[in-house]
Amino acid sequence: MTSRTPRRHRRLALLAAGTAAAMVLLPGAASAQVVHSAQQVAGTPGGPAVPPGDPVAPPKGHPKGSVVPATPVITEPGGGIDPSNLGGLVGGLNPNPNPNPSLTGAHDGDEHHDGDEHHDDSPDSRQIRDPKPPDHASGAVLDLDLLKSQLLDITKYDATIEDNGKAHSDSTVLGLGGSRIIGSSASSDSKSREGDNGDALKLCNVSGGVLCLSLLYHNAVATEDHDSSLAAARGGLAALCLGGHDKDATASYECNGILSLGLAEGFGIAERDKEHGHTKADSANELLNLCLGKREKLNTPCEGLGLQVLHSDSKSKSDKPETDRHSFLVGIDSNGKSSYLLDEPFALAIPKDCGDSALLCLFLNQGKSVIFHNPKGAGSAQEALRLDVLNRTLLLVLGQAETLAHETEGHEHGKREEHGPGEEQGNNGEEQGNGENQGQGPQLAQTGADVAPLLAGGFLLTGLGALTVAATRRRIGKHSI
């Protein structure tokens, strides 16, 4: 017994050493496997695990209660703004549940959305609707409704650019019952980008350009290419130019002579710079204008002596968004400077509340403006005169102008976003996550490779120790018998 005791102790010590080595190495291997799995879920080496689809706080300008997913949703502009799209407008996230939302998120009348918009409305302007997408420049010299049905249109025009860049325009010099009698239209997606432009009567050649008279003239243009979109429409009942000697002059403001006279003239133009995503729109019309001298456009004063009657204009642009609107009943120009009579908002209602039971409602120089930031843009609408008798039994609108413009994604922005935000970062992360060629970080893959041989050695020692103890017990049993 005494000779076998030290040998048995050595065997037991060997068994204990092997077992201890395995116990020490096993927790390290298990912890390495757990950390490695967490990194696979997070998608970055050594970074914190982030559950997929975790919502983030909505950016400024979104409706209260809206949730924006962490992964950006890229949608086609238009929705599209919508400007309309201005909005949409007009190119990004649109959490508005309304299937046909306005770019501004606003409703008709004074019920405005609690977003990032700035409204500037004239008093008693509830009868005017907010400008709605797509981006446009529109207006009319005269709209007449009878028994809540459209009866007569004089010089009504519209120039529109859709959120996808398509342009179309329409000019109606004379319309009856909602149908165009004299006018033209154009679209950029057709082969003919200019409509049936023309003049019902133009007298110019017989006088050698000294006296030019255009009656019932109309023009519509719509073009689109890789870098820009353009829509323009204009028209008028009559335009007279004296001493201009330009046989191509049609509108009164194209006259370079000593006198020009225009009756029921209007124009609208919308332009988009696709490279930078900027849009601008301009609309103006007048019932009567007279200029002794030169005049560049309907929304600029006569450089000599001029007179305008029932004028309305609206102008908007999306780059550093701003909008401007103005109307007046009488304007007088002298040497390029204008003074106005009756250009302040005015309202008269009998009885006081101009509602369904009103006998008569008269509004002068009413309008509303909006500047918005999601997407960025602006728009405005203006009316020189509105007369409503017996709840639209007879409705007369004179001098209506409206514009809307919103930002879209330009070429430069599109190139940066072509592969998706953060993809370049993600690729770098994948390269760093390989671990085979990197010499930094915890390098869990190498840790796992080093642990495997040690684990094998520990289990081997444990097995040898167990076999030794079993053999010793068998020998002890034999001697005892």
C-alpha cells in the first residue's frame, strides 16, 4: 500500500490539472462565440447592436405623430411637389396619409397644417384655395359662373411642370361652358412641343410694321431636355403697337414703338433647372393696359407714361424659397415708377357673414401666400376682384393669378445618392469586418483559432487522467481479493 500511494497521488494530481485547464479555457471560448454573434447582428465589427427598423424621431416639418423609418425611403418625385408635387412639390418622404396631399399640407381656406410652413393670408380670403401641386403658373383675366356652372372664360392660361419633369401648357383666349373655343395647348412628351399657336386676325404687313394689330392671339410652349423643363402660355383679346416696325411683335409688351395698347392680356411661365433642382414660376394679367413708351413685361412698369386697369400677378421660386403677389384696380406709371389706386384688400358682405345665405359678397385684392420647407418651396394666389351674388348664382372673378414652385433633386444630388446614403461607409465596414487583413480591434476570429488547440490539449489530459485512475482502481481491486 505504501509503495502505490505516491503513484496514485501523482495520477490524481494529473487528473486535477487537466480538469482545471479545461475549466479555465471553456468560459473564454464561450464568451468569444457570444460576442461574435452580436457583431453579426449589428453589422459592424465591435460596434453596438442596433435592432433593425428602429424608428427615429421625425424631422422638422413632419406632422405630429408621424414615424419615419430609420432606412430612408426613396420615392419618385411627385407625389408629385406637388411644389406641388409644388408637392410633393414635389422628392422625399411623405408621411401624409392623404392620397392627394397638397405640397404645403394645407387645406382650403384658413385651416392650415401645423408643419414648417409660413402663411400670409389677406383678411376674408377663405374663398381662395391654397396653390396645389404640381408646379405651375396660371391665371385668368375673367371667369364667369352662372348657377354654379362655368359660363365664360376670357384669357385663361396655365403652364405646368410635373414632378417627373414633364411640361404642358394651355392658353384659352375664349372659352364657353368650360370648353375652349379659341386657344392652344402643348406638351413636352409629344412630338409637337408647340400647339396651334396663332392669331385670329393680325394686321401688320400692310403697314410695313408701322401699325400692328393682333386679335384673339394665343401661344403655348412646353419643352423638356436632360437639364431643364419649360412651360409657357399667353394670350389676349387684342394688342396694338404703333411705330414698332417689328412684324413679329404680337403682345402689347413686345412693342418697341411709341404706343402700345392691350386688352385682356395674360401670360404664365414655369421653369425648372434639373441640374440644381430649382424651379420658378411667374404669372400676370391685366384687363386693360396703355403705354406711351416701352414696357418689358406685364409685371413691369411702363418706362414712359402708362395706365393699367385690373392687374394681378404672382411670382414664386424654390431656391431660398420666396413668393410675391399683388393686385390693384388702377395703376399709373411715370418714368418707370408706379403708383396704385385701390390696391389694398377690401371686403363687403350683405349680410356681414359671406356664407350660404349671403345676398352679395364683394372682395378686392384678396390673396394668400405660403412658404414651406418639406420639400422646400413657395406659392401664392391673388385675385383683383371677386363678386358673388346669391351664393354663386352669379360669380365673377377678375384678375386671378397663381404660382407654385418647389425644389427637386438635381443631377449633382442624384449622383451622390445614386448608391444610397452610407453605402460607401458600409463597404468600408465590411472590409474592416473581414478581420483577416486587419491588425486592430479584438480580432475574435484569431482568438477562436488560438483557443481550439488549448481546448483539445485540456480534454486530452483529462481523458488520460481518467484512464489512469480507472486502471489503478482495477489493480487495487485485484490485490485486495
